[in-house]
Amino acid sequence: MIQTDILIIGAGPTGLFAVFEAGLLKLKCHIIDALPQAGGQLSELYPKKPIYDIPGYPEVGAQELVDNLMEQIKPFQPGFTLGERAEKITKIDDKLFEVVTDKGTVHRAAVVAIAGGLGSFEPRKPQLPNIEQFEDKGLLYMVKNPAQFKDKRVVIAGGGDSALDWSIYLSDIAAEVVLVHRRNEFRGALDSVEKVQDLKSAGKIKLYTPYEVTKIEGDIQLKSLRLKSNQTETELDLETDFFIPLFGLTPKLGPIANWGLEIEKNAIKVDNTLDYQTNIPGIYAIGDVNTYPGKLKLILCGFHEATLMCQSAFARIHPDKRNVLKYTTVGGINGFDGSVKQAPKAVVKTID
Amino acid sequence: MIVSKEVRIQITDRNGTSHEVMAPTDLNMNLMEVIRSFELAEEGTIGICGGMAMCASCQCYVLSDHDLLHRGDEEEAMLSEAFNVRENSRLSCQIPINEALENLHIEIAQED
């Protein structure tokens, strides 16, 4: 079991910065994120794109901002549960929440701060009539355990980087790899496209373009796929052991929507006059995931919200302690790792 | 005083209801933003990536015969992976509002 002061859900810029503000108040944080890496949308959707409205940065790359935030919060030693989605919340008592992920990891904290952005990123499912019936019965939306494809036949659908990269990777493991894409053009890193071209020429990957999977067949286990050409309308059936559609990720609010929080316009309602607390005392929502009159979904607003949330969390965790705002220039940074950052002392000395 | 120009656009929402809106040509807006500003699709279900052609949540169909069927490269790539794509599909975030759009008629595609 993981125990901390503030449990943050979402490792985007707002969640990361909350660790810093909490650290200044000597509160420890742990972050859960469904993605395998920190950074949220910035790392997942647009790592190389520039951002122009971070105060003090005329221009900063999205991933660069994430890297900087990670560096900034390092002294406060945040814990991470990555690649897991926060699923269930239970109020143990007035001072303790328990959050369990889809993989069963248990976290306990006095305060929960939801910094979930647009929600957790989930695979986009192709619109095939009986698709759900074959999920985990030969149909997978992501590759977690490549070894399971050893000597099996695999059909991958999609035209982006993940479809290309997994086709390349699995061509070494699986008995047969078929890549289906509805266009002739692939959108991906040039070397991945070229590698697939080479593997196709070498007979290690079979390519069907411009084709689409239109039907899944099988009894309990998936057995075959119907493919249809987008050019000639020709249809063919392909026997396979696995079908992996890779059509990217889309954010969904997910289980958080069922936590008893007040939701409006796909966002969590909070008290913006004070501390961004939700209708459940002790649970806060900060950044893009919240809503209030005049809400702007901007990173800089998320930073502000995170800061006020931490002040309120402190009062909640230490009701008997007084707190006074300290400037980092004056007080410096005292990391939980023992590191100290401080403004250099002015020299007081007489000049003869 | 600057007289702001507006164009008339007909937007069919995801429930099939048609709305006529006046969209400003001088606010550097795109069609996805117009749809959001008039709240014609539920917040959180449109323009998820913010208008970078990196999701297909703002997909629309161009119903009138405006010359809008030329997609950009990134848009084309995104639409090649989206669902419910038709000949007349566009990402509305990639359509800037200008005077040529007078009497445009679009339909917002279903969520995927």
C-alpha cells in the first residue's frame, strides 16, 4: 500500500506543479497516471509542439516544459504509479481516502487532487458490430506482452506510428504479421515506414492497403477477419489468432465520473472562490478537468489552481498548524532528499 | 469604428438539429471554435486536442458546395485513422472563418 499526504491523479503539468507547491509546505505527493510516462497531453499528444503562453517563456516545447517540471519537483521526491488508471475511491474516515487502480494498486492519502485533464487516454475502438465480444479473446487494443504472440498469426490495423512499430517488432516474434490500413499512405516516422517497406519486400510482413477490417468472426475465440478493399470493394477472409487495432488514443473521463462528484460539461465542478475543492470535502479538482464560472483550460491557470489547492490541503492535513506564505527567494528550497537550494548570501564587509 | 464582418453558417448538430449562426471573420476563429462558442456540441466532446488536427473530435461533413474539400497533410493523416469518414469530411478546426464561407452548411460527425 502506498501512503502519502496528497494523492494526485494525473501527471500532466498541473499535477506535476502541485508536487512543487505541496513540497514547499512539506507535504508529500504521489501521482497516478494511466499513461506509461509523465507529462499528460503534452507528452502524449504534442511533445514537439511549441507553447507560447507560459509566463516567462516566450516559447517552450511541450516536452521541454514537462522535463523542466520534473526537474523542478525532483527535490520533493514524488512517487509515481504509471500505466494504471485510478478506478475506485473509498472514504476510510474523515482524514483518509483510499484509491485503487485498475491493476489493484492501493493508495491512501488525506487529500486527493484530481488533475486528470481530459481524462485518461483510452484506445479508440473500431466500429465493428460484435467487437466487444472478442475483447481479450484474440482481440487486443494494446500490446502488453509481446511474448504471447510467439508463433501466432497477428493482424494489426492502423496507419500511425504504433501500428508500424508493432508490426516491425512482432515480425520477429509472430509466425505471421499482417498490416491492414485503409489508405496507401502511412503517417509515421520515415524510418519506420521504410523498415516496414523492407520487411514487406523480405516477405516478413504482409501488407493490405487500402483495406479495412469490416467483420470479425469466431465462436468464443476470434478466428478470422473479413477485409474489404477501399478501391475495388473486393472482400477476402483472413484467418488469424490475434487482431490488434491500433487507432490511437482518445481521452475519456472514465471511472472518475462515478465518484459522486458534481459533473458539468464533462468536467468536475469546484469552488473557485476558495480552493478548487469539489462537492466532496478533501477531494479537489485542478487544471483542465475542473469547471467553474469563467474557467479557462490553460496550463497557467492549472498552476494557479494547484497552488491554492495545496494551501487548502495543508489546512486540512494540519488543522492545528499556522501557515504563512514564504517566498522561495527568501526561504529557498529544502528538498525531502536533503538537498538545499538557496539564494547566495549578500556579503557584509567594510571596504577599506 | 471597426465594423466587424460576420458570415452566416448553418450547422447541423449531432442530434440532427439545424442551427443558423453568425460567425465573426475578424477574430481569428476556426469552425471548431465557432461550434464550441455556440455550444452546439457538448463541451469535452469536440476540439479535444485544442485544434491541432491531432484528434478527430471536430470532424464535420461539408454539405454545401463550398470549395472546402482540400485537406491539409496533417488533417489528411488524422482523417485516415478516424471513423465515419466520408468524401466530404473535414476537421472543422482546420477551416478558418472567412467571408468565402457565407451560407456554408455543415454537419457535425458523431463522436468516435
